Amino acid sequence: MIQLLFMVIFSEMAVIMVLSFKTPFRKLVIMGLDRLKRGRGPVVVKTVAGTVFVVMVSSVYSMMEIQKRWVGDDGPVSSTDQVLMVRHLLEATLMGATIFLALMIDRLHHYIRELRIRRKTMDAVKKQGQGSNDKKPDGFDKIKSLEEEVMTLREKLKQLESDIEAKTKQINAAEVNTVALRKQSEGLLLEYDRLLEENESLRVQLQSLDRKLSRSDSKKNL
């Protein structure tokens, strides 16, 4: 029993040393503990730990009984009781150390797993940050291209506005010229009508003179 407890304690100490330092055996030990905590492993471990705890309590109780006999008996202590006392003390100490080292292994394994998970999350966050930083130049290029397009569109808009103003001035000038030409044409039409009236009156006068001349010639022939 004592030899078995010594082997268990040395094994647990070796596991703790392996978990404390980053070595190639560390991954193997972590994988073994992961498998041990799956399925029926936790039940078996708890059962063994409970059994060891019960045996340790039994050894402590036996030590208390031997101590009571020592206190009650006035005679000298027997060598058998001394050997049993030392044996029970050694067994209780070794079993307590076994349980304590097992708890240390469990806590170390838990903390190592938490540290690995946090490192993975930190690496993922760093990769996302690097990805966003890599994407930033493309976004800046797009913004610059959009700003350039806006500037060109503004220049085109200004050019169109100036063209519209020039065309508007030309249209206004053409309208003014049209109005002037319309007035001039109306004046010419009035002048034309007046000249037609004068022509008609002159024609009437010429006709009357021709008649008078023809009458005077006819009288002279008579």
C-alpha cells in the first residue's frame, strides 16, 4: 500500500512538472487528461478519490484510537502500537498528499486550457484587426476615386451652367433682334401700303389726264 502510494505521488509530481514547463510531452499529457475527463473518466476518478479519502479517514481514526490507548494506559507503550501509529500516520500523509497533488493537476490542466482558449481568441482578434487594416487602403482608394468623380461632375456642372448662361444671352439677343425686325417689317408694310395707295392715286390721275388729252385731240380734228 505504501509503495503504491509513493509511486502515485511520484507520478503526480512528474505530471505537475511536465505541465509546468512547455515541452513536447506537455501536449501528450494534456491530451491524456482531456480524454480522462470525457465519458466515464470523471466518475472513475471521483470514485478512486472517494475511496482514498475514506481510507485516509480510517487511518486517522485508527491513529486517534491508538492515541487514546496511550493516554488511558499508564504502562509503557507497546512497540506494536508504535509501529501501527507510524504506519497509519505515513499512510494518511501519503493519501492526503495524493489527493492534494491530484487537485493541483486538475487545476493546472484547467488553467492551461483556459490560457489556450484565450490565446486562440486573441489570435483571432489580431487576425481580424490585420484584415481590417489591410482592407482600409482599398476603402481609402474608393473614397478618393469617388471624390475625384465628384470633382469632375462639379466641373462639368459649372461648365454646363456657363453654357446655359451663354445660350440664354444669345436667345435674349435673338428675341430682341426679332422684335426689332418685326417692328421694322411692320413699318415697311405700312410704307408699302402707303406707296400702293399713292400708286393707285397716280394711276387714277394718269387715266384722267389721258382721257382729257384724248378729248382735246378729238375736238381739234373736228
